Amino acid sequence: MMFGHEKIEFLHLPTPLEKLANVSEDIGVNVYCKRDDLTNLATGGNKLRKLEYFLKDAIDQGSTMLITEGGAQTNHGRLTAAVAAKYGLKCAIVTEDEYPGEISANLLLDGMLGCPVYFVKDMKSGRQAVIDKYEAEGEKVYYIPMGGSNELGILGYAEAAMELNDQAKELGIDDATIFVTVGSLGTYLGMLAGLKKCNSKLKLRGINVLPYPGDGSDKENLLAYMHDYFDRICDFYGDDFVYTKEDFGSIDFDISTDYIHGAYNNAIEEVRDVMYYLARKEAIIIDPCYTGKTFEAVVAEARRGRIKPGENIIFMHTGGLPGIYTKHHRKEMEKELKSFMHTNEF
């Protein structure tokens, strides 16, 4: 139970925390990887920790169907479909992205899991139309927001932060800085709450991978969105939570907006370079949308001296493997990796 809420356990926890010895030697800092890509449903990923809590809530409410939303290649959608399949629920995904012209990556897995994907012109009205359709057919729908990022959605990563704190203590790196991807903010805020709950000495650094709309800078827009989310969390949990609304101004939200590269899920050469680097140094695959940008920050900041030599760093691998098969990323990688393909030589 976390902050008064229960879950249905279906994950094999704890996930490993391992040192990246080759990378550490190369860039001069001690880099560890928390392998939340190794969670055990439908190629894994961080959203499954949140879905343990959503599943419990949905079943308690007598729901027969999960509906969620996101980009066409949403990892969260794929994992929601996986959980629904395992527990005998129906599922649907709603996206306002255009159909990409092929069924690949997460879309392919969605279909394998038996989950329909609805491409709509407007998310709000389209989502409601999909919900209305299934409710008219007799389903009791449980709606999960984009990325599983709402008040309940922080619980999985509050718990993960406490799990990681115990592992870091065992390895003698409880002074480390955690690098974690910031997208819809549920993972970051959950970890922040979990670290506070267990009085951890670990520090948390978020790497923002998408621009938030607004009239200010990327950082100002992000903080405005976070403020609203933080207030909702405090209202939802009340005295059970580790923060109050008044704490917001005194918290060090260490989040970098330097690695957005201008857009969400865009194809960036520097990100692909660190994907190849990690694969060739440690045989670990990261994706171009989320973990690629976060690991780029680890490597770039070490090489620029922003991380001190010998400092302990924990890179949160939140999954996203199917993203490497997305068309616009795959085409760039195919061009760059073509030299490894040898035909008709022997």
C-alpha cells in the first residue's frame, strides 16, 4: 500500500540496478542503470508500475474496459493493452496523431494484444465518442489519462524510488544523482515523493523530452504545468501525502530542458549516437523518444564536466523499446547502419 492505496501485483520486483562498467570507465563517472525496461509484460517499461494501481482501482469499480490516450506510438497505451489482456478486460487507445501509413512498433503490438486504436481529429471529443461507443455496448469504462499521469499514477514511482533507495544503499551509492525522463511528469513527481517518504539522500534530476504549451520558456511552461499537477496530488491525498501545497515553492525541481531538441519524439542524430554508444558498450537498447534523450544528458554532462569525475549517477531505463521501429526513426537508423550489411561479397 502506498499513501493509502492498494495495487494488484503482477510485476517481478525489484528490477535490477547494475553498474555500466564500460561506460563508467569511458566517461569517468560511475554510471548505474535501473532496469525498469525489464518489467515483465509486452516488452516492459515504466508504465506497468503505475498500472498495478490503476488495475486495482478499475477492478474495485467493476470496470470491464480500460481506455487511454497518447501519441500513435504510445508506450503507455501498449502496456495498458497488455494489462487488460492479462486480466480479461477490454481496452482501446485514442490518439489524435495521423495514421502513420504502416502498422509497426507499438501499433503492431497493440494489434497483437487485440487492442483497437482510434485515430481522431480532436482528442477531447474523440475520446468521449470512443467512451460513449463502448458504454452504449454495455461496457463499464475506466479511463486512464496520457502516460498514466494523474493523482493515482504517481504511486508506482513513489514505490520505485523507495525500492531504488534500498538498492543504492546496498551498493554504497546512496549519494547518487538519478537521471530520469520527464514527459507527462507522473514518474518524476512520484519518485520525488517516494524519495522524501524514505528520507533518501539520493538526488533526482529530470530530463524533459517534450515542450509544454504556454507563453513562457520551456522551463516556465513546464513549472506551470507541474504546479497544477502538484496541487491536485496534495488535494487528493491530503494528510497522507509527504508534501503540502505550500511546499511547492521550496522544492528544488531539478529538471533540464536542454535536451528537448525542439520537439517531442523527433529524429535527432545526437540521440541516435548515444543509442549506438550504449548498445556497443553495454548491449543495452534505449529508444529515441525518451531514454535516448535522457542518456544523452548523462553522457554530454559528464563529458562537459557538469558531472564531477567519480560521481555516482543512476540512469533510469524506463523502457520504450518498440520506439526504435517507428518509421521516422527507423528510416534514419537504416541509413546510418547500412554499412554493417554485407551482401554478395563472398
